[in-house]
Amino acid sequence: MQYKVKSTILGFEQVECVELKEIDELFSTLRSCDDNNVSFTLVNPYALREYSFDLPTAIRVLLEINEDSKVVVYNIAVIQDPLDESCVNFIAPLIFNQDNATMAQAVLDVKNHPGLGLAEPIKTFKS
């Protein structure tokens, strides 16, 4: 599904449209609609750990999210070899409103979310 980027992905300000494709229950890919050289590997944080945060009001308004909205959350992963050395950015989730096909990256305040890290290894969450 394609989404309009309503608030830039950090470091990729030129990306205005992305396509999200689920690989399995843990991994998905996100690719720029305009530049095939820009893509990300995403993880479903809920498949790895207990994960909750306060969605900033600005993101909620920007994406027109209400209590009935169908919203999905992913985090960017940096894939390494071996796979369990890959790291996940839990402090800057990508928020997708499936109802209106919009998305934005929320940058959470570390002080308010001390249990979330910028580069947490996937092996930390393997059982």
C-alpha cells in the first residue's frame, strides 16, 4: 500500500510517498515511490517486545488519527550479518494511518520513554 509522507523521515526529507510491503509478521519493507534507491527494512515492534508510547499530539493531528483509526506502527531496523546483530530504532517509530494512507515518523522524548533505545540489538529480544 502507498502512503503520503506527512512528516519527513529523518535524513530522507525528499521522500514524499512510500510503499509499505509486509514480508512476514516481523519484517516489512518501506520503499520510496520516487526513488528505488531509498528503502528501509522495518520491524513490527510488538512481535519483539512490550512496546508502548505516547503518540505526540502533532502526529495525531497531522495523520488525522482518532480512536477508530486503523493505525500500524513499525520501527526502522539496520540489518546485519548475522541477523541477530541487527539493531532496531525504538525511539523514532513510523506511524501509518491506513484509513487515509498517510504516515509520519514520530521522534519520542527519551526522558519520557527511558526504556526505548535508538539502536537496540534484535538478539536482546530473542527467546
